[in-house]
Amino acid sequence: MPVVRTFILGSLVFMATAHVCLVSAAAAEPEWPGQWPCYRRDRFLTGFAPGQGRITQPEIKWRKFLGQWSTRVALQTTTADQNAELAIDDTAFSQPLPAGWTVPPTTYDLGGDGRQQRIDLQGQQATISDAAGKVLWQHTFEHPVAQYVVGQFLPGEAGSQVVFWGVKARERVVYNGGYCFDFADGFDKPQQVWEVEVDRNPQAPQLHAADMDGDGDDEVVLVTWYRAIVFDGRTGAVQMECENAAHRNYGYSRIVNVDDDPFPEIVILCDFVLHVDYIDNDGQKMWKPWEGQYEYSTARDEILRVPHDPIVDVDGDGELEMVYNLFNIPADGHWRMIVRDIKSGREELSLTDRYVHDIVDLDGDGAVELLCDQVPLRQRTLYSPIEIAQIRDGEYQTVHEFPRGRWLRYAQPLPGNSRSMAVDAALAVARGDVDGDGQLEVLLSLDEDQNRRAETLLAVGLDTDGQFAVKWKVQPPEQTRFAIEQFRDIDGDQRAEAIVQLEHRSGKMTSQGAAATLVSRRPQRGRFSFPIAVNLDNTPGAELLLQNSREEIVALSAPDAANQSPKTLWTRPGWGEPSTVGYKGSWRGPVATDLDADGQPEILYQDCSPTDLCRLVVLNADGTERWTRTFDEVPYADEDSRLDRFHAGRFNDDDVLDVFLTFHNAGKSSGQSLALDGKTGRTLWHRKYVSDLYPPGQRQLFEPKNDRGCFPTKGMVVHDFNEDGFDDLLFLALDYICLINGQTGMSLEPTPFLHSVLSDSWCAYCSPVTVDADGDGVREIFASASFGTVGALTLDWKPLWSVPSSYQTNPLSHEASVADFDGDGRLEAIVLEHSGDFVAYDVKSGEEDWRNKFEMTKISDQAAADINGDGLPEAIFCRKDTLMALSGQTAAGVQRVLWTLKLPGVGGPPIIADVDGDGFLEIVVCTSDGFVNVIGQSDESN
């Protein structure tokens, strides 16, 4: 039989029974006492650390800065041939920006009296303030409000009204709705004009205000799943409605007048389920003349990407076109820039191996230029050949190009009446008139030695001869990545200034054509990754491994008698596992395993090859390379393409463990799974879609719209469930629950939707924590889905129990921790709800053991351990900048906060390990000031 873990009175007891195995038992995943080798510590995702701590009065024992220095400089035009130098050292420095240099907030004249107000949303609360920040009105809604729109909805009113829109819930039904407020009688006498609800597929709505019927007053326009709805701005009644494409609206929408009548139309470009649409409007009804549907399924090998301003007359013919990027349509592995006439839907241009980021009139002649990448790979990489181009007489013409560069982009308001959740659509290429000649320059960076870090920042624009030339050239002390904060005429001299952030060590910055002024120099804030703790050198205590802010994997040892500060053992360029698949976000860090059962850990992480491809790297404990595997089909391209998960398991019959790996290379939901040989990295099997888990004759069971990419959306369990001597894989592929034979890569059980087993409402995004809930030696699955339900089921998909959830009680995407927290001999799972409550469920029965209320503000994932040595585990987590230990024992019906510790910054997910080798557990947490912190028992308490 496989190893079975049982939690008894807070201790972790290992029970093993004899089992005859046909394969070698030399390589098996170790139990890692006193260590924390991966994100949830063990292969069953419990988040529980065996052993004992003695922390009753916590303090930070040591900390190490793993961020880097961040420099902000202001750039202003000087004489073109003048060279300037700016000396920068590692001395903290900061000065306030001059008046007018801060970006002003968006304001509105809600009262119609010329005075400006700003609107802020935070959870369920909406706040209106005056220009000085004084609160004029504040309202707490029953449910969170996510967006608002300002318009002149009421006839005869001098000012404007505000419609707030948010997610709502009634019992288990999630819907959304809006509230219209008028402030004509003053902010102390607000009037709620109307309220409206939308209850059919209302997810991810995009809200606009526009005069859709030509009466001079605005209507409220909602673009949501499957349809667009126009509400009467006076009453909230539905005025017009049009069914849209038969799938999701995640992407970009714009209200714009496309034709010759006075009524605006709706243009939609979606980059999740891929389609583009045009909805016409005659003031009384809306209809869809055409649609471009590319891919219905979320499991795909195609990509659609939207530039910053996709609706423009790109070819100068007087008609608006939509411009966007498509990958692998048709299925040839190439990017194409598409130009489509909006009124007819006709495709006017399809240009292979081009990717357009932005479209802007640089020279002021009324015709636009396109700022593009040349993209020979399936993904645009960090640096590539870039070019400025034009479309004239239907032909694409390159005007100027750079062999290896990157357009510098930053968040800017979308042009026109637009809303977007499309990837990168809010990022505009930085442009401004640096020399006051009435023409725009653009900012870009160059990476000429191909190490994915820039040596040079350039401002490029037209010279007096009408040719593109370099106006600014800035070179930092070392290669870096530039981030643009502002690029506009800040001081009113008719020339654009830039505020640029860059990361580098001390030295001299040189500039030509621009003078650089130091604005600030300080350690960069922000957490860098989740740490792991493993013993690298066979001495007492675990070493820490994590990804620093310079995108390196670092191994640290604790201070000792010879070293009063932590020691860096080795450093390697690379990344760990991303926290979320296909999205921007933080990093989990590397993964440790023992592939060859020699008692020495191997470290798994990813880096980028010299040809911009993702590689899996396997290191020995001393930081030397064991083997690598380069993935030709996975270029490294930020969140759109990278490796995602890599964990060890036995998938063939040799004497080493193998590696289960997932990657995505076509944006969100494009993940795939592979099993790799642990000696060589060769592929043992590869599954692209969930339907690939079945023989060809059974794949028709999956309609294309219901197929999914075969990858764990969150955590996965690697374990020999069927007791054949090989590990198997258990995970949720979005909403399908998958149990896969690790040797063959085929499904062990039918693959149902989780909600078909546990709930009558949709369930997704779950880590299937796997424990023996009833002590019978067989594991069950505890599922805490961030959409849908909390419950437990067997490995053959029989439901044990489930708890219906509303929006407020819905579990968040935080990981649950499982242990016997109260010492009753039964396992509890602690779940964080959307309301901020921590709830402990009995894993066997589903009964709610206890509930502890917290304000829902930046609560991290939990870890669990007997941190104070009393024989019972505690839940350890960070709430903003406070580390907390929560006892499972009740005190007058309320769970007891054992202790708290104020941290120097916002804390990330903690881990628990014996870092100093004293036999007791410490807590390790990274904080937003750029440090990793080790917390132990205060010396004052000894």
C-alpha cells in the first residue's frame, strides 16, 4: 500500500504497510522533516509542517535584503550633442516632485458648478471627494462595486450622474447590477434614481455611457456575456438589447460612430474566447451585421491580442478599421497583424510575422504610424526586431527599424469611449514631443547583446529632413529594465519630460540630448517570491531558496557563530513557478526534490535560453547543473508563455524519480502537461487537452466548447493512488477534476465537472487537498473552490458532503490548510471566505467547527504547524503587515489569536521550517520592503 498519513492530536504520524512493488523503491519522494520543499510543503497540499516550534513571543531573528535598488530619474531635453553624466550610488535619496509633476487624478463636475470631484471604489464602499481630498459623500453598498460610469442621464440637469456597478448575490445565484445616483441637490442630499439587476451570465461586464438614441441624453450601455444591453438613463429600464457572439465578452469594447447616421455603434474584440464583433444601432434597435468567431473553447492554440487603440482609420481611406493581432489562424504557427473594415467585416490586410502594439500619428500629418514587433516565433519575446510602419494604398511599409529593441509602454487612459480587460490593451507606447517641434517622439530600449536587459533608452522621432532620428540616448551604469512613469509636458514648456524608473547598481548614467535629474534612489519595494527551505549541505538546519528581484534563484544559509549575517551559497539566473497561470503576478519560487534518492536534494526552476526559449533547469544541491530541457514550443514571453509547474514523481520503471511539468504558450487557459524522464528530461508523454486523456474513440464525449487545456489551474497532487508502483496525478483543469495514470498519461477515472459531483452551481479553481479523512487508510479529496462550493469527495467521485456558498461565503483562491487543529482526533480544513472569515470544517462530516471573523484585507495563504509547542497546530498567515498565529481551540466560542507580530512590510505566504538547526520550527516570510525574514522565539522570553 502507499504511505498513508494520519493526523492524531496535532502530530503527524507516518504509517506504512508492506507492499510488493515491481519497480525499484530506491527513488521515492522524501518526507522532508524540518523542511518546506514546495509551495504547499507536501505532495498532498495540506500546508502542514510536522515538528514543533517554541514561538510564544515572536521576533525577527534575521532578515536579508533580496530586492534591489530602484532609481527614478527625470529626463529633459538639452542640446542634442551635449553629453551629461549623473553619478548614482547606493545612498538612499528622495525628494518631492515639483508642483505639477504628479499625475492628476481623473475628476468630474458632478454638480455642474465647475468644481471637480474624484470617485474612488474600495470593496463595497464608494467615495466622492473634492479636489483637496475632502470626503463629500460615502456610501457602503450591500455588495462590492467594481466600476462606475459618469454621464448626463437626466434631462435638464446641469451636472452629471454616476452609475455604480458591481457583483451581487442572492443565496447561491451570482448576478450583478447598477445604482444610479444624482447629486443635483448637493452631496449631503444624494438621490438614488434607480437600481437595476442583470441575472443571466453577467460576468465581467463592461460599462459605458453614450447617447445611443440621439435624444441628447446619455444611456447606460452594458457589454457582458452573450449580449449588449442599453438601459434608459432616466429609469434604468432596458431600452435595447442585442445578442452577441455565443460566448464570453472578456476583452475590449468601444462605443463609436462607425457609419453615416447619428447613432453610435458597439465594437468588441475579445482575447480570451477569441472573437471580434460589430453591433449596429439605429436609435431604436441594435443588431449584429457580422461577427468574426475564431475559437470558442478556452482550450486553444490560438491567440488574439488588442493594441492600445484598435479602432482607427489606419490606411487613410476615411473609414474606421479594427486592427488586432492573431496567432496561429490559420494553423501555421505564425502571428498576423489583421486590419478589418468595421462596417462590412471585410479583412483588408493580413500581414505575417508582425505584431502591432500601438497606432499613433507621430508626424501630425493626419495619417497614423504603426509601432510593431517582428515576431518570427510563436510568442513575442522581451526583445525582438521592432519597427515604425505605415499603411499606404493598402500596402504595409517599414519606415524605420531597430534590430533588437522593446517599445517602452505604460498605463494610459484608453482612447475614446472604451473599456477593456484585454491583455496589455491599457498599455500605450510612451510618446511625447521632446523638442517642441509639434511632432511626437516615442521611447524604446535596446538589448544589443541579447541578454534580455537593456543597455540604452532612446527617444526617436522625425528630424528636420523628415527622417527618423535619435533625440535622446540614455545609458545606465549597467544593463537594466526601464519602466516609464510619466512622459508628457510636465512643466509647461511645450516639451515632454519623462520620469523613468530603472533597476541597477551604483555607477554613472550617461545621456545625450537629455539631462537626467535624480528624483529618488532607494531599495525597491515589493515581494519577489515565495521561499522554500531544504537542507543543501547535510548540516543542521535548512537553507532558504527563493527568487530575488533581479530574477535569480538564490540559496541562503542562516547566520552562525562564524557568520553573523546570512550567507549566500550560490546564485543562478532564473525563475520559479508563477503564482497564477497566464496572468501577471508574483512567483512561488523553485521546487526541491530528491530525484535519485541519494539524500541530496535537486532544485527545479526555469530560465531562458540564449534563443529566448524557456528551459527547465535541474541543479544539484551545490548549485551545479545536472540537466536542462529546452522547450522549442515555449518562448519566454512574460505571462503569455512560460513554464508553470514542475514536481517529481515516479512515471517509469528506472531507479530515479521523474518530473511532471506544465507550460502554457498561447495565453490564459492554453496549458499543457508532460511527464519527463528524471535522468535525461526526455518526454515520456504529453497531453494538450483534457480530451487527450482518453483513447481517440472516446474523445467525442468532449464537445469542443467544453474541452479544456490539460493543466492544473492551481495545485496538483502527485501520488500512487491506484497502487501500481507508479505515481498518478490529481488536479482541476479549470472545472474538470482529473485523475491521471502517471505511467501512461491516460485517465484513471471519468473526468467530470466538479460541480456535477459536488454542487448545482459552477465550481472551479481548486487545489484538491488529499487526506485520509475517516481513518480507513484511503484518501479523500477536500475541495475548496474559489467559485462554487466547499466539500469533500472520494477518489471515484462520490460526494461526501458540500456546503453551498453565496458570494460573501464563497471561498477565495487562497489555499486551505488541513490538520487536527483542536486535538479531537479529526481533521479540520481552514478556509478563507470572501467576507474575510476563517472557517474550520470537519473534513469527514462537513460540519462547521468554528468561524473567526477578520476584515478582508490582504490576507495571505496559510501554513499550519504546532508553532508554540503545545501539541496542537496553529494556522499561520499574514494580514497586511501583521503575522498572525491562530489557535484551533475555542475561547468562549471565538477562536483565539495566539499572537501577532508587526512586520516591516506587507507579508506574503509564510513557510515553516527548522532554519537554524536547533530542532525547533521557525517561520519564514517575505515582506514588501524587499526582505526575507526569519521569525523565531524572542530572546527576551528565554
